Amino acid sequence: MISQRTQLGKTGMLVSRLGYGSMGIRGPRTWGIRVVDDSGADRILNAVLDSGINLIDTSPDYGASEERIGRFLSHRRDEFYLATKCGCVYTQQEDHLQLDHVWSRQVITNNLETSLKRLRCDFVDILQFHGGDAETLEREGLIECLQGFKRSGKVRFIGVSTSLPKLPGMFELGVFDTYQIPYSLLAPEHESWIQKIGQAGSGVIIRGGIAQGGPDAVIQRPANNDVWQKANLDRWIDESTSRAELILRYTLSNPHCHSTIVGTCDHRHLAENIAAVAKGPLPLEWYKELRQSVAAALALSFPPESKTTT
């Protein structure tokens, strides 16, 4: 059971350190090899809330995800914070979901209206641009549009799901309450920006914080495996510490990570993730040594930590 809560930047929302990414409940005829039926989605979503996780991230282009959240969790809406996205255009083909991102007022307005209906609620806690660049969002008046949603009460806070090289431009706008950013032990390239955003008082939501389990991922990522091997990270693994646990606890050791969203439909994996979070951040010396090992393997240079975890 996850009981620890962290304030998400200046939003005032107290979020669980582990959030839930709902792409995995997208359903059939979408993409990928791992799908779940309605009963499976019902079970995992309620198990997520029962475990103490109170931040759920979704998107209108995640297949059946929003509709399933609405159908199976709307009666528990006061137990969790809900984040969705906009800028999404999607077309159901015979065997897959065709995805695109279009930056217009009509698209993002339609996204929000559709999301509220699917989610069976009157508002979302965070509405995030699903990518995009600062120049386009400003030119099309889309930031003003999201701010209008806030004034109407349909959206509490606005955010962006982004990454380099577009992240700096988004940050310079100075308008976002939250940033969703990729980061993990095996992909730490955004670390300096996570620190900068956290120090500015914005909420930091990490995606990819478990790196799909590293070398143990169901779908192998050669780039992740290469970093793992070059940094010789198996020396940290023993019978009491799995690869996924080490990666997740490393992410949680970053002092500016407020919550990391991890998606799964496997109840065993959910339990393992919760157990990893319960162990807390890594010991400071472990965290520093791991950070240095991976930085050396990737030939990266990071700024010193502004504060440390214990």
C-alpha cells in the first residue's frame, strides 16, 4: 500500500510517488502485443486505486483507455487525480489505431469534450499538450485556449508532455503547471532539465521511469540494454534486488521527481512496483555511484544535485 504523498509543484495536489500510466488498457486493434479485455482493465484499475496510487495518466488517443477509466472508476473519482492530453487526432483502421498530432483550437477543444464524456466527469485535474512546440502553440492561440479551460473549471491545471529538443522552448513560455518528461537510470539525458523545472516550482511527472524493466523487458530495447552493460549495472543485482526495482528506485531518488507513471496490466508487476516504492529512494551513496557510472557510460555531464535524498 502506497501512503507517501508529494506535492506536485505549486498545484497543491498531493500525489503518490508512483502513478499509473493507462496506455496498457488501450484495448484491441490499437498497437503492440500486450492488450487487455474489459474485465482485465476493470481489475487492474481498481487494484491501482486500492494500492494507494492516486495519479492516473491517460490520453484520448490511447484507444479504449479513457472510456474504461470512466466506466470502471468514475464512482471513485474523488480518490484520484486525472491527467489527460490534447492535440490528438486518431483514426481507427481495421487492425490498428492511426495516430497523429494536430495543433488547432478545434482539435484540442474536441479532445477535451470527448475526454470528459469518456471519463464520465466534469473536469480533469491536468490537461497536457501531447507534444508540440512553443512557437506553434503560441501562434495558434492554444495556450490561451487551455487557460480558458482553466477559467471555465473544466481543467484545474495545464501541463505538457514533452522532451528535448522542444523542452527548453516550452519551459521558456513560463505557463505550465506540470511537465511530463522521460527519464530513467538508463535514459538520464533530461536530468538537468528536470532539476531546472523542479527548482522553478513546477510539477515534474516522469514517464519511462522504470525503463520497461531494463534488460528484463518483455519487449527488448537494445539501447537500454547497451547502457546497462556498459555501466556494468548487474553488479548491483542480487536475490533481494531486481533490475526493475533498481531502475524504479533510482528514478524515485531524484529529488525533483514528484511522481513517476508506470503502466502495467500485470498484477504481479504492480505488486512488485509498489514493493519497490515502499523501500524508498536508494541510499545516497548508491544513487551517486549509479549516476556516475551511467554518466561515464554515456559520456554525459550533469550539474550537481541541488539537494539530496536519503
